[in-house]
Amino acid sequence: MKIQIIAILIFLFGCKAAENISKEEINASIKEKIEAQNYTFKPTTAIPMGGKSINLDYSYSLKVSKDTIKSYLPYFGRAYVAPSPTDEGGIKFTSTKFEYSISEKKKDMWHVNISTSDQSPKYTLRLDIGSSGYATLSAQDNNRQMITFYGKIE
């Protein structure tokens, strides 16, 4: 009986140590992706201002690289100016001229600001990324209300 209890305790402590190592590895991986500007944000939920949350499928994304930002995100909310052409709803753009800045809000929590300047409308994107890879994206332009997305960094 004592041997079984000892075996169970060793197993539990071993699992706890493996869990800590994997969290540290995940944290280092996320930090490396953010600093290298090489990651994709996959939203799972959209929350328009003054609206209810909307579950999304995995076809939407925001891809960040050193030289390009590619956005294929939906938009739900109030638009002050209709998109032109009218079939181009959503937050869909490719930008090669943008400002990218990172700041660490807390330990293992990053704040990323991205501002595009090479197309109209100009977008301001704000990503709050946790060490686990989960993130919140706020997207805004001058022609529409802000929208927030919850998702994960890949």
C-alpha cells in the first residue's frame, strides 16, 4: 500500500514539473514570435461595440510578418461611411507600410500596436497577448466603430 502511494506522489510531482517546463517553453515561443514579427492571430469570437459576441470559424486571420500585415477579418457594427466597392465589407487589407511597436504590460503579457499608412482607410490594431498565446485584438479605423476579437496566436 505504501509503495502505491509513493508511486502516485512521484507521478503527480513529475506531472507538475513537466507542466511548468511546458509553460516556460510556450512563453518563450510566444515572446520569440512577437519580437520576430512572425505570427498569425486566429480569432474565435468577435465582439462589436454595443453588440453581442459572435462565434467565428477558423477561416479568419491576421498574419504579421516583418514586411507585411495581411488581414482577413469580419466586421460587425456601425459604419459611418459605406465601403467601396460595397462587396468589400470586413477588415480585409494587405499593408507593407506600417508601424509596429511592442511593450510588455506585465510579466508575460505583451501589448502590440500596429498602424497602417499605405491604404485607405488606415487601421489601428492593438493586440494584447498573454504568455499562453491567447490574445485580444481591437481594430479601428475612422469610418467605423471599433471591434474586438478574442483568439489565439499561432
